[in-house]
Amino acid sequence: MAKVIMICGAPASGKTTVAQDYINQGYIHLNRHENGKLVDLLSKFKHAMDVGANVVVENNFPTAESRRPYIELCDDIKCIHVDTSIEESQINALHRMWKSHKQIFFTAELTREANDINIFPVAALFRYRKNHNPPSLSEGFTSVEKVKFQRQSLNYENKALILDYDDTLRYNTGEFGYPCNPSEVRILPNRVKKIKQYQDAGYILLGVSNQSGIHKGNLRIEDAKACFERTNELLGANIDFYFCPHKSNPPNCYCRKPQSALGVLLIEKYKLNSQECIFVGDQTSDATFAKRLGFNFYHADRFFKA
């Protein structure tokens, strides 16, 4: 009797990695992608059943309804649920973008322009989480095994001091919670000395900021860049800064903290060992961002305390 394994889990959860063990044993590997195109997976599966092949079939399969047609074709089918969190899957997807294209596609529009079926917008992950029902024996599986995701080291070695800007490095004299003009930028106490200590200790200086005021129309991208440059000038530090210009709610991009895109960009571009990096911010979103990426988080008040 043919052996059938169904592997299910979130997009970019590591399903193909799990499938590889079965591929090495001679199983036919079926998924929706073939030669860079989407295919009719169920038809391919039916054909494999007709010829009596051992099969490992993988897809998101988020619901019992999506799994049922495959179960009905089998006398014996085992399920492996790759139980990777949405947050970890997102990081996987972002690293995949960089490995394949040497860039991160932050928005849905950019993911479409990538013209790569393995690249998807962040909404796909949120949609999976909303619709997901874990597989169970009651559906007709012979067994259901849950596999936890384990991230492999990238073997990068560099360390960085990564800094939020607004209310972490600077305050402003304007009407919003962020400067819209370089003349509004003011530096908070003890920033210059502390940053120089880390620079002298060999840390790369990097900045990550949410700038939803751009989406709101309160400032232009050029204004935001000028304000970052003025901040660096006042600090006497050459901080490479990156920022998200998109709306705050609901999230529709990979780059607004606590989403992980800017962190993955820094890790890949600067070859960072996340465990050796420090992230300093003042918001809960900063702490969440750091935790997801493995950075050591310090609240700005504590880090810059005299």
C-alpha cells in the first residue's frame, strides 16, 4: 500500500525542509509550485494515487475543508503539522526574499512586482492565522505529528547598536510626535557620549524608525531623511538609518515595527549576529521587534541613564 504524508503549515513555515527527508527516501514530492508556476495540486495528487506511488504532499492546508479532498483519496494518510508561528514564518519569508533577490519587498505592490510565486504580502500570513484550524485525527488521518520550527544560525559575526529615533535619540519642537523639519530636531541628554562608547567598541551604528506621518501627509520622505541627517549631525554619529513610511493601522507592510522586515534587512545587509546586537527604543513595539529578531532590548531611559 502506498505511503502518503501530508505536510501543512503557514506560508514560509519550513514545510519543504521537513519534506526533504521523505524526498530522500524516494517519495514523490508534490506542492503547488512547479517550474515557477502554480499548478493543480489535487490533480497531481490523484495521478500519484492512481499509480500507487509513495507521496509527500505539502501546502498550507489551513482548514479541514482544504485537507478533506486529499484524505478522501487515501486509505492511510499521515499528517505532519509544521507548527511555526506567524512571526517566525514572516522572518523566514523575509530571509527568502533577500537570498533570492538581494532585497526586501515591503508592500503588497512590491511583492507583485517581484514576479516570484514564493514571495507574498504580509496579509497572506495574517489571513492564514485568521483561518487556521489545526489538523486532527477526527478528520481521518492515521496520525498527526506536530513539528516545531528551529532556526538555523546564519553564522554572521558583526555586532550593531540599533536605535529608534523619536523619543529615543531626539525630541522635537513641532506640533507632532516627530519632527517635520530639521530645525525642529533636539537631542535628548547623554546620547552623544553613550553612542560614541559603543562606536569605539566596534559596534555598527544603525537606526530603525516608524514614520507614519509620511502616509498621513504631515511630511515628505525627503523631509524625514533631512530630519534623520540632522539628528546624526547633532549626535556627531554616522548612523545608517532605515524607516517605514506606511500607515500605522491596520498593518499592510512588512516594515512597520514590530513587523520584522527592517530587522532582517539589517541582519542580511550588515551580516549581523543578532545575539550580539543591542536594540534601544521606547515603545512596546520596539521591544517586540527586538524579541522577534533576537536582538538584546534596552528601553531608552535605562540605556541612556547618566
